Amino acid sequence: MNNKHNNNDKDMKENKKEYYTCPMHPEIKADKPGKCPKCGGMDLILRKEGGHPGDKSAHMLHEVETGHNHAHVEEDYYTCPMHPEIMQDKRGKCPKCGGMELVKKSGLDSGHVEHDHAGMMASPEAAADFLRRFFIVTALLIPLAFFSEPAVKFLGTPDFALRPFVEFGIATVIFYFGFVFFQHARHEIMMRQYGMMTLVSLGVGAGYLFSAASTFIPAIQAEFYLEISSLIWVLLFGHYLEAKSSTAAGDALQEVAKLLPKEAHLKIGGTVKDVEILSLKVGDVVIVKPGEKIPADGKIIKGSGNFNEAHLTGESKPVEKGVGAEVPAGAISIDGSVEVELLRVGESSTIGQIQSLIASAKQTKPSVQKLADRASKWLTFSALAVSFTALIVWSVIVGQPFIFAATLAITVLVIACPHALGLAIPTVSTIATRLAVKNGVFIKDMSKIEIIKNVDYVVFDKTGTLTRGEFGITGIKTFTGSAADLLKIAGAIESHSSHVIGMAIVDYLKKKGIKISEAVNVKNLSGRGMEAKVSGKNYFVGNKRLMEEKDVWTKEAENALLELSNESKTPVFVGGKNGIIGVIALSDEIKEESRQAVQELHKLGVKVAMLTGDTKAAAAPIARELGIDMVFAEVLPEDKYKHIRKLQNEGNIVLMAGDGVNDAPALTQANAGVAIGAGTDVAVEAGDVVLTQSNPQHLVRLIVLSKIVYRKMLENLFWAVGYNVLAIPAAAGLFIPLGFKLTPAAGALLMSLSSVIVVINAMTLRKAKLEVQ
């Protein structure tokens, strides 16, 4: 395998002066500017050779993606299941994700990039090219129609000896502009993926050759010039509409690529230099000014400000951050100038990992797509068989003129073109991916859509998923006085504490807008609590031991302690010289979104279970408050998958939602795994779906999305198949005894319209509301 690429490697080394590459995918190297062929969204930038030596994987990917080398790789190689562009001649870990073992694959299976008609259509360049060709052919059709045989017969156009040759010349130029269909067909034939372009080429080519033969051999009398040229005209316009619609559908990779700036202000010593983000490395310090985007994941080391992180959280509300806080790539500094030390760059950054997720998702297909792919191939062979049968039946058996039978045969080839089948599922998948991204959902495996829509049980990990995973005030009980006075006293004293409990109390007061009083003579009582003077009076805050020392412990306080302990809540008592004022209960807070998520899942007919390492007594109140159907308590992380398997053994389809780290075995065991709340640490291996925000409601949106997407897929598949079931017999002349006959041009129009209808139906997804009705 190394020998096969030695010459190419040599060429690469000889051209180590300048090249164009993608900021997000430095392995891409091109000799001219344009869009990145991998992500499709980033502009390629000029770079001098030297910073990134191209290893074999990058070089081979460069060949595949840019099309500079289409040599077929015949030897076996090792590749990554998550990153199929990686090709190496020995075993090992994937150099891209670092975690996956490379697997052996035959080069005979992947010498070329798989022909993807929908993908080739989904670009502005494709749409512009088809429109240009359409306008040129439109201009040429006018003189061709004037010199055509129908014009001579019905419009009285002068006939002359060279008229057929004039037609031949104009039609040949038109045929040249329709040659793009043959280029696509060549790819299909080379990869033995016979499909839509194969049929189009056969129909157009056969019609043109019949007409050309009749020009030079008048006895044939088979002039199709106007019909075939009209067919090319209609096909070009249909492909323009298809490409335009596919482009409008959008690509989630392009959306993500827009999140990053093109340059960064790199701080070097005492100077600042503007550099391309491609040149940034871990440890660099960059300056981000108001209104600018963070170029890579980092930590603020100077300054503060409010940041818009809507691209990750879906929330437009700014987040205030200061020194020590981490900021993700793409976050916008609204009002502050900060210095950021970079922690993760390129593909390791948030945006890079998101792009990897989406790129991986594009490699997967729902089972409906696989069905459509098989149907397209069978349709191609069926159309060829029907076309040949129509030719023989009408010319030999029925006794119609050969030209009549040939016209029907060509019409069958044209109208049977499986454009609609080819577009039915990919267009829905593309728009679904973009819609999911906008809602903070990254579907790594599109085949899971069909599973998620039928889920019976959603199993949540408790800590960090249903709860916040941090201390918060969950209850206040007063023995004397008011809750407001209790909080003011506790806040005044705990504002001098660095303990997690003290900080939780102070944060609660800040959120509630309660003014914190001044405390003096503050003393820290190790292992018991604190005491201080507030508003001229002595108070103390702490545990049972401190209350006993102060001789204020009562039976009422003992009952409160027992009750809170059973609920796994941490009690903080507040007292003064007259006794205990009250108790503040702290625990891992339930997310407000969790309540609504459970309610909405029940509306969808989905049951909810909770996995936790807490005791049954501690888990029960949370389950009761949320309305959870089943609780698995006192579960060790390594045993979580067993409970998933138990539900599956009972006949349930199970979706597991966890943090994607210690829940990995359970995520793998589940029918579909969702890594929820991954934030800036997007774990590619964690699950089939990744949610960037710790919001259980996004999981509800995922289920709603899966139901809508699957319905759209079935609608498109039904239309595409139904169209061909009716159109092919009509094209073969089955309805001629009833007075109905299809011409090649009319067949081309119907075929193009069917494709556009499928795309338009898919585009209605863009306005879908992912809400439980």
C-alpha cells in the first residue's frame, strides 16, 4: 500500500510551498481556493507548507476528498469505524479520535467514494451549473423548434435539403450541455450502483443516436431531435430545482462552521498578532474583544464579561464569566475584553467535536434509506426489462412501426428514473440533522431514529441528569421567626465561608435577590459551623454538635434532623441565644426541566425510570416528586447496564440517558443511548445521540423529532414508489387502448416534478415544532 502512494507522496513533497486547507480539517490540501470538501462550510485558506506534515491518512483523505487521485486501492487496510477516511496499513488506535481500534477492511470495497446523488446536488455550485446549462439550452431550443419536422408540417416552415443537418448540429450542441448526466452515470456504472443517471443517460443517448442515424440514413425515419432536446431541457430544469431545494435544506456542518472566526488575536509576549485559527495551539493566549467569537475552547485568565453560548445551550440569555471560567469555541463576548488561554483547539475543541459527530452521522443511514437504495437498484433493472419488453411487444407482436415502439421504450427509461427514490430519505435526513442541531441534539446514528420513535422506557441517570449535581437549598423550616430573617442571618455569616454549603446558601440568596446583611466578629468553628454578630446580636450556623454545645438542641430539632436524614438532605441549623430559629435543608436540586420532561414523556406514552446509587429512602422522594414510574436505587455504576437489560428482557425498547462517562456500559446496552449534558466535553463514543445541554426536555424533543422524521420518510417513500408503479406501465403504452400515451418529454417533466415534490415535502420539516401537543 505504501508503494502505491510513493509517487503521490513525492508529488506532495515537491509542492510544499503553498496550498489551501480548511481551518477545521488541516488534512485537507487543495491547489486552489474554495469550500472545504469535508465540512462544506469553511472557506479554504492559503497556508505555507511546514506546519502540518501530511501523514498517510491525511494524504489519502486529501486524494479522496479533492478528487486529485482516483486510483483504486486494491490492498487491505485498517480504518476507524467512526472515521472511515482514516486508512492505515497496520493495526492500532485511530489517530483522529484516539480511542477506537482500527478494523480491517478490503480496499476492493472502497476504492472510490460512494456515489451520492443527493450529496452532489446539495450545493450552490450544482444549482448554478444546472441553471446556466438550462438557459443555454433554452436559447438553442428556439431555432431547433423552428427547423423541426413538426414546424414544417404544421407551421409551414420552409423545408430544404440541409434542414436535418441543421437540426443535427443544434441538437448535438444541446446534447453536449446534457452530457453532465453521462458523467454522473459513469460514476454509477464504475461502482456498480446503477441508478437514476444510468437510466437518464440510456434514454437521452438512445433518442439522440436514433435521430442521428435517421439524419444520415433517411430510410430509418426516426427524428427525435426536438423531443430529446426538450427532454434534456426539462431534466436540466428539474435538476436545478432539485439542487436548489437540496441547498435550501441546508447542511448542519455549514451551520456549525459559521460559528468560528477566521482569525484570532494571538498574544506573543507584549505584542498582539492577528493569525489564522488553524495556526493556534494548546497553551496559546488570545485576546477576545467585545462582539468577537472565542476561536477555540479555553479558560479566561484576564478580564470578564457576558457571553452568548446559544450555539451550545440553545439559550440566548448571556452567561457572566470571569477569571478561571471556561469558555467554549464559538461563544460570543458581548461586553467584555478578555484574555483566554486555549485548552482545546481544532478537532479537539467543542466545534471540532460537534463537526465530527455530524460528519459521522452523515455516514449512517436509516433502514428506510437502505430499503430505498435497494428499490432504486431494482427499479433500474426493472425499467430496462420493461423498456426492452415494450420495444419487442409493440414492434414485433402488436406490429406497430419500430419508431413508435422505440419511442415508448425511451419513455420508459426516462420516466422510470428513480430520482424521487434517491432523494426521498437523504433530503429528510439532511433537514432533520439541521433541525436537531438547532435544538442542541446531535444524532450520531440515523438508523436509531426508527428505534427512538418506538421507545417504551426512558431511563435517566439521577445525578447531573435529573438533578443539577450540586448543592442547593431544597427546603426551609422555621421554629421561630420568619424564613426571610432566617436566610438573612445565615447568608450574612456564610458569606465569609468557602465551604460548598456556605456558597450554596449565598448563591440562593443572590438568585432570590435577598440582600445579604453585614456580619462582624466572624469565627470559624472547625467541624461544627460558624458564629458571628449580625445587627448587633450573636448568631451561630452549623450542625447538631454546635447546637448541643450552645445548649439549644430540642426534640423538635431532632425530629427535623431525622426527617431530613431519611431524605438524604443535609441540614444546616441557625440559632441564637434564645434557641434554634430554624433549619435549612440542602441537597442535590431537581432541575425544573426534569419535571416538565417527565410529564411530557408520559403524554407521549413513554414510561420513565431512574437509576441512582442513592438509598431507596433518598431516591423515593425525588421519584415521587417527579412522577417517575420505576426506581433502581443503590446501583453501582458498573451494574447499571443490568437494569437496562432487565427492562429489555421484559419486551421493552429502552432509551438510556446519562452523562456519557460512567454510564457508558448502560448507554451501550440500551436500544439507543443518549449522552445528556455533555457540554464542552462531547464524548463521541458515549451514545448514539449527544445533547450538549443538561436539559432532559431536549430528550423529549428528540423523541418528537424521531416520530416526525420517520413519518416524513414514509410519506416520501410512498410517493416515490407509488409514482413509479403508475408511471412505468403508462410509459410502456399500457393505457394506449384507453387513449392515453406519454411522450419522452412529458415523461421527463413528470419525473422531475416527482423529485421536486419529494424535496418540498421534506422541506416542510424545517417548520416542525418539537413540542408535545
